[in-house]
Amino acid sequence: MSGYDLVIAISEEFMNHSLRTLYNERVIPRKYTGEHLLNIPLLPIHYNKTTYEIEFNKAPYIDALLNEYIKLSFSVDARLSFGLLNIESSIEGHIRCKPEHNRAFNQLELNIVKIDLEHIAVLGFLKLPEFLVKSVNDIISEIIIKELGNIDNIPVAPIIGNLDLPEMPKGHKYLLPLGFGAIEIIDENTVALGFDIVHEGEEAKTRIENIKINRDMSIRISRSAISKITGFWWKHTTHPKKVPFKGRIPIKKVDRLINYLSNYSVELFPKLFSLGLIELDWSLVELWLDYEGIAEVSKPYVTFDEDSLRIEAASIMDITAFLRVELDISLEFDTSGAIPDFLTPWEDDRAVGKDRRIFTAMRYTANRKEIKFVDDDARLLLDDKRRVVLDFNDFDLDLGLNWRLPRRLIKAMEKNIERHINKGFPRIPLSPSILKSEIKDTDLSIELDVKEIDHKKNALQINFNVDFHKD
């Protein structure tokens, strides 16, 4: 399929903001010093070399985004020394660069292709030999091109952060297998980078030239990326795929359950074995439903369109429930024996013993129930590592149980199980860290402010602004 799993777009405005920040923090070198051989035949030997000092007087900035190159403008001050003779000049020019992705540092860089000097002004009043005056421009040009040409790449913007996903084992093989695809200047304001994920589950991708932004940066996550990331993560995650649950539902209104208990009357059996001389009197203290089980959850699937976002996950569930009753029991001796109590108006029962007991009145089971969890109100968030994650919100559980219990009691149990599963259901990662949080070798931290989350036909797009702060 054409396109890429992930596309990151960076605006010219943010690249210039980043260049200024990196310049101020001296991540981009400001000053260059050295010696330069002049190789001018008419000059005495001790004057045939010059020491120099070149210093940017302001941050370089992007002047234009062309079809294949970025035009970077700069302004420097230069000081040349010929023995006791000092020459100062100001130079303006531009650097033709190609944008590149530095995987080791997770940043966009500018690779210098060509340096052009547009203006050189020698400052102050100089009384120099004519041949030396004519050579100053050439000398300065040689030095500038040499020094700036020694810069391999100019860092211009941070991009992808770490490739680790939440709740994964340690080790390189458990990092998201993200591969760089391409980098393109897609218009006069935007540079975009495409990435692919090396994993099965390819679906619709997103084309690099189709992304449009009005913020500092944007990331577009295709259906293919979502399928691959969730598949890779679910295969390796340490998050439990079996969710145990248990709980208790108190029953306040017992009228509907008395018929169940009457089939298990505890009074009948002592009468048979005591020829009517022993009676059992009881009163109900409490009635409740205990339940326990386990839900084995399969890989979640994320689907979306322009208006909605949905998580689906199948589950195999085992459930056991017990209807339990707590009774106060009084065991009494009937001194009138088999004579019915209505014929003996006097009190003829003598208490033998009292106790409080818990009985299991009924047991219910449901094994290997196939359940589908569906959440139509899932939310996209950034977690603390700046990964785009999908937060499971809620779902309606219908277990389809045919137990001999009132429907309201079964529904109450289902709601409790829903809460157990919601609590144990993980956030689903949909991307690696979309932006690193700091600049190496500086005390700068990177702040990210999400502005919009848009649902496209085949991709989710997160637009955000970026700023730098000193810790």
C-alpha cells in the first residue's frame, strides 16, 4: 500500500523557533577560531597566514522552503589578524541544506550542501596594500566556507521520542520497530517525515503530501499504524490478559427470593429424626449474592470514522455465583411431643441451643461465556511519556445468563463486573512517544500543548504547539 504508517509534519515557524532556542543554548556553535594560510606570493612569510575569529551575531533562520532544499540565512562577524594588523568585517549569506532525520538523536537536521556569501563589508578605515585589499573578500570567503562546511548537520527540531510502549519487557527487541521512510518539503511552510512499522497487520496508510497543519507540529496515525502497534504491543505486553473479579451484592428486598429458600427448609429434617420432639426456629439476618470469575481478554481492535472512536475486545468468561443466607437458629425441645402447638396454649418449648449460621442456598455457574466488550466513547489522550493512547471509558455488559434469579439482581452483578474489567483494562497505545521531553546536553525541557485531535477517513491527526523551558 502506498503511503506511510506515521507522518510527522513540522512548520517553518516552529523550525525557526527551535533554531533560535538551540542557538541561544549554544547547541548550535556560535564561534569558530583558527589559522588560515594566505598563500600570497608578494607577502612576507610572517604575514602569509592569518588568525581568525568568526562568530554568528544572530541565530540562523530558514528563509525559504524550496522543492528539494531549505534555504538557511545567516549573519556573522569576522576578525582577521595579519601580525599587528587587524581587520573586522560583517558577512551575510545563505546555506543550502537538505533536511535529514537523525535516528540516533531523534531530531530533524539540516545537512549543509552549499554555502553562498551575499555581502561582505570591511569595517573601519584600512590602509592596506591594494593587492591585500583585493584579497580580503576571498580570504573571508574561504574561511567562512571552510568552517561552516565542517558542520555536518545543523539540529533544527526534535521529533520522535522513545520507542518503548507501556507495560513491556525490557530489551531492544521490545521497542516499537519503527523505520524511517522518507522526508519531503511538501509546501512553502511544511516539512514532513514518513515512518513505517515493521510488523504484520498492514491496513490503509496515509500519504505524506496530504498532511496540512496550522500548528507547530502534527502527527498523523494511520489505520495501518494502529493495527500494527496494537498487535505488536498486545503480543508482548506484560499487562495481564486475564482479569479476575469477585464481589458481593447485598439483597435488601428478599420477597422475591423467599420461594427459593422455602425449597430448602431447615425445619423439616429435625422433626423427622426427633419424632416431633425437637423444633428448629430461625430468623433471617442477611441475604446476599457472592460472585467470582475470570475474563480472558483478546487483542482489542480500534475502529474509527470522522465522528466516532470505538474499542472492541472479545472475551471468554467463567462466572460462579452463590446465593447465601445468614440465619439466627434456635433449637428447641417440645415437651408436648407430637401434640400440635395449637392444642397446647401454654408454653411447652424449651430452648436447647442457639447459633448463627451461613448457608449456601443456591449455586450458579456459567463457563466459557463468549462476551464482546464495546466502548463507543473511548478517549484519545497523551500519557506521561507523550504516547498517544486510547482510554477505555465504559461498556454495557450483557452476559445472557438464564439463572433463576430476578433480572435486577443479575444486572447489578453485571454492572459490578463491568467496573472490575474497566479498572483492569489497559490504555491502548497508538503511537510511540511523539516528541522527546528534553534536549541533550542542555537544561531545556520541551513542553507540548495539544490543540486538536481530528478524525480523518483513514487516520487520526493530533495537532500541537511546542515550547522550550529551562528546568
